[in-house]
Amino acid sequence: MKTETAPNAGKAQPTGSRNTETELKQVVTDIAELAIPKAAKLMPQGIEQQQLLKQRSQLLAKEEQSENLAEQEQYLRCRLGASEWYGIPYCWLDELIYATGLIAVPGTPSFVAGVINYQGELLTVLDLKHFFPVETFSEEEKEERRVAVVQNKQLRVGLLIDAVSGNEIYDRTSLSPALSSDRATNLNYVLGIYKGTVTMLDLDALLSDEELMVNDRPSQG
């Protein structure tokens, strides 16, 4: 009975193939011998250099953390109309008071809600709904209205808001660009949109608008 034999059984492998494999291994070895000493030279030598490297790493980590914290800021979350939420950065906010005692003044611009007694003086109150059209709410909810007293170096005014939900922290780098819509028609007064629901107000732009210079008494703060 005949048995089949594999075509290459018993045959020696070509000498050239073994030589090529040996040469390749030698090349890899030579490269490793050259690279390892160079890499070792780049590593910190001694305890002092290792400690210095560790200190530098910790310093870079602290700087990165400080930069992240610098972009974070607290803001007042408030409502205009029935369901639109806006944010007032705390760096512009002096005080939050009730809107009781607000008196309308005939002949003033449409964006002026009236004046209110604040620390013994009359404070002009702006109606934010003039700049950001929103759905109206029932008369009963007017008891929840507040006046956010804000100021810069030239102007101190009150901003009439319909309700307050509290304080939160936002990251300026996480704001989405504001797009023109029915509820955000004055994009010059908007920093951006936070979490897709809160319109962050740009108080620097709002208070610097020459058309709003209705309070001719500069801030004393």
C-alpha cells in the first residue's frame, strides 16, 4: 500500500531564506542597542532630577485646573414670560429685590418698565421683555416679579424679571452660539446659550448701549 508524501516533506529550506531572517534579526538588535542608550539619556538621572520632573508635572496640572476654574462663573437663573430662561452673570449683579412699588413713568421709552425706590433713590427699571419677546403670563404671577439691580462704571439700572429659580455655575467655554429667533432678537445682548435652555445675557453690551442711558446718575459703587 502506498502512502502519500507531502510535496515538501524531507526537503531542506532554501539557504537564502535563513540568511535573510538572520540578517533581519541582527538589524533589529543593532537598532535596539543604539536606541536604548539614547532613550536612557533623555530620562531624568538621579533623585533630584526625578523630583524636579514631578514638580513640573504638578505645576502644569495646577495651571490647567486654574484655567478651567477661571472660565467658570456663577449666574442668576431667571424666567421671562411663561417659560423662557435667562442668565445674569453674578459679576454684574448688585442685589435682587421685589418689584413691589414699581411705578410707570409716562413719556419714557418703551423699554423702561418704570422707577422704583432703591436705597432712598429712584432707580430706573428696564423691561427685558422689550428686548426678548416672550409669551405673557397671568396677572396673578406678577407677585413673583423681581428687579435685578445691575451696574457698570457708567450706569446702574434694574432689570425686571418674572421669576427666579436660583443660582448656578456655568462655563463660558461651553456656551453655544445664539441664533436669531422669536425669543432672541437682540443677539448683541447675548453671550450664548447654556445647556440649550438658558440664554446668558451680555450685561457689558447691554449697559454700554448709549440708547439705554436713561439714568443720568453714575454709579457711586
